[in-house]
Amino acid sequence: MKPHTHTLSAATRAFLQGRHDLLIDGGWSRAIEGGTIEVFDPATALKIATVAAATAPDVEQAVQAARRAFEHGPWPAMSGGARARLIWSLADRITSDSEVLAELETLDTGKPLADTLNIDLHVGAELLRYMGGWATKLKGESVQIGDPGDFQAYSVREPIGVVGQIIPWNFPLLMALLKIGPALAAGCTVILKPAEQTPLTALRLGALALEVGFPPGVINILTGYGDTAGAAMTAHPGIDKIAFTGSTEVGRRILAAAAGNLKRVSLELGGKSPMIVMPDADVDSVVKGAVPGIFFNAGQSCMAGSRLIVHDSLGQRISELIAARADAIRVGSGFDPETQVGPLVSQEQLTRVQSYIEAGLAEGARLIAGGTRPQAPGYFLRPTVFAGVQPTMKIAREEIFGPVLCISTFSGSDLDHVAALGNDTAYGLAASIWTNDLSTAHRLTQKLKSGQVWVNAHHVGGPDLPLGGYKQSGWGRELGREGVEMYTEIKSVAIALKKPSEWLKLKG
């Protein structure tokens, strides 16, 4: 495995050498209590930056700024078209700044630079453009009410208010854009807290938002720890909604903290997604889809296809082919153009994933690929494949969030049995079905309890396709129209068209 020799751009170097404060009310300020967070490159385990660590007093200032901007600043007076133009300008600015953003994202997460450019940057900018279009299309409807009398009745959609958004470390920039895009389109103001492991692109995004002219207080960026800044946000009575993406465990804590003022909550949580392979599936397509389905982003994806459930007639062949592909994957620095899979995000995450590999071995699963670390600094782990996995094993039941594939087999063709295997999890975020039989695809899709179901593909989507999960995979839907409406309240209006005396006569 080669060390990276990529030379960072002058703009990226200048950004890293600068001070990384909190963005509150259109300006940059140090954390009130003076705390800081050290940021590390997961490919080298070396420190690359130090950022401010927000705490409750900083959250208070950000809430006040966001509330002023929502109620009294130029933001509430803007038309939907004006909001859309600002959002589109930010998307254009992201595109023009793509070299710096991509380098920062690769430094922060370790993922391949090609992925940050082609997925995180490109998809993120397109997502903003799509969401900006909704700023002029949020509408209610006219209603014929049943009360006697002559009424004009209708509903309107209004922005929910001040929104706290807490994002994870696996797709920091993309998740930031996925969160702020619909909130801004709906007319909300935002307090965004990136994960403490990966704060750099969120700060850069805040600077770009100021450049294109977002009014003070509309976008606030607080870097900080979850148990301080994040907890203060979820409990703050001045925040009207919390939007969180992360683990189911933290999602439960957010629900408890948000109960104080019954703020709206949306959650995109964990997954244990099955890839179900029927006996008529095309083997080459399965292998080509399943390998990136689990190993993309080093398996650090809530929708990763971590359970491969294969008909026993294909089980051995597919297992051998996937194991060979896994062993051939190039693991290394995200700045090496030959790298296919980068490191895990932190030593903590590496230790967690290794503990699952040890648990799989202890429970009798067969390790047929990977499971070891390269001889290199950084938080690297070779793509790992287990065969002979039983549904009761820990690795089959818990979200590993790393490059670990669990293969199990089934016999027969009873679709209820196959669906039960896929649904045998507390999660319900994503699933894929591999078959050449259209009837089987439709029938099995109906039986799977999952927010996303793909056929002969995995990890497919776009800004217009709703994203969310069943069961413990979350509440609500992001992306699409549903993702914007999640940041609105519906107000019903009924206007009497007769004089009050005439209306009372009808009622009597």
C-alpha cells in the first residue's frame, strides 16, 4: 500500500492553516468556553486541524441569531424565487470550489478523491439545485368544508421555524447539503452541527454561504461534540425541529431530549440491509453489485448491503467470487488514484469493527476474505467476508458500519420465507433483490419492510426519490417533495363569506 503523495492546492493549504471558528449570525467567533477539537487524517492518523468546540452558550447565541433571522430579518420577506436563486448560487459556488472541498473531504474522511469529486461534490450540488426549485412550489389546496354556510377554505404550508441539524461523519458534505437544502427552500433558518470527526467541509460550506449572500443568522455552523453541543441543541426550547442522521442509539437519546418542548423530530438511522439473491439471478451482476454494495465508503453507509442472503444453489459460487473480488480491492490513501477503499474514519471505529470480526469468528462464521489490517499507519482494514453466517449471530443482527459482508443461504422458493429472512432485523432502511423474474421482484418488494427496495442494483437514488426507513431505521423521509415538506407546518384557513348575522341564522 503506497502512501499518498498528492500535493494539496494552495487554497486548501491556506484553509487548513487558518482559524476554524463557529459561524453564528453571519460572523465567525471562538467558542465562548474556549474549547477546541483536534481533527485527524484517518489515512495517516496525523492531526490536520483544530476547530472550535461549541457548548450550550454558543448554542444559545446561534438560536437567538436564527430566531431573529427567521422572524425579523430579510429572510422571511424573501419570495420563494429569491430563496431559490440564493440556493442555486450556493450550488454554483460549491461547484467552483470543488477542488478545495474534495481535498478537505478526503482529508477528513479518508475516502477516495474520485468519490468525493464525483459523488459527494457532484451529487451534493445537484441536490441543492433540485431543492432550490421547491422554494417556489410549496403550496396548500382549496377545500370544500362540510359546515353549513358559505366559506372559502384552504390550507397553506409555512416554514416550521428554527431547525437544528446534526449530521454524521460518513458523508459530511453530502449530508450537510441534504439537510440544509430542503430547510432553506421551505424558508427555515438552520443551525448545523457536523460530526466532531469531520467538521472541515461544513465550515468551508459556511464560508461559501456568506460569500453568495445568505443573510446573517440564516445558516449557522457549530462544530462541537454530540454530548455537549448536540445535546444542547436537541433540548433547546427555541429550536422548532431537530433533523438527525446517525446511529439508532443516538436517535433514541435525541427523542428523549426533544420531549421538553415537543419539537418536531426527523431521524435517519441505522440499517442492516439485505441483498437477496434468488436462484435465477445473474451471478456476474450479483457480484458486480454486491461488492460495491457493501464495500463502498469502507462499508460506512447506513444503506450498505451488509447481509447477502443467497439461494443455496448459488451460495458457494457467489461466495468464492465475492471473496476473490474483496481480496483484490486496493486499500489505501484516498489521494492515491489507484485506491478503491480508504480507511475507517477513526481509531474508535476501527476498534469497533475489529470487535465484530472477532465476534463472528467466535460464533463460528467462516472468514473467507480479509479481516486483517495492512501494515500501514492510519485506520485501514481489508474488506472482509464471512460465509456460513447464521441469523442469530451478532454480526448478522447488529450494524457493523464497516467493510464486513455476512453471507448466509436459504433453500426453496417460498417468497414468504425469503422475505422473513430479509425482514429478520430491527432495521428497515434498504434492501435489494436479485432476480430475472419480474413477478418475483414485484411480489418480494411488497413483502419487504424497507424504505428503499432496489431490484438488480444496490445504492441507487437521487434528489427526487424519498429516503427513509421502516422500524428502527428512522422517522420521516428526506429528499423529494416529502423531504421539503418535512420542514413545513400546514395551516388550515376557513373564511365566512356571509355577514356574521347571516351565518348565525344558518347555524340556528
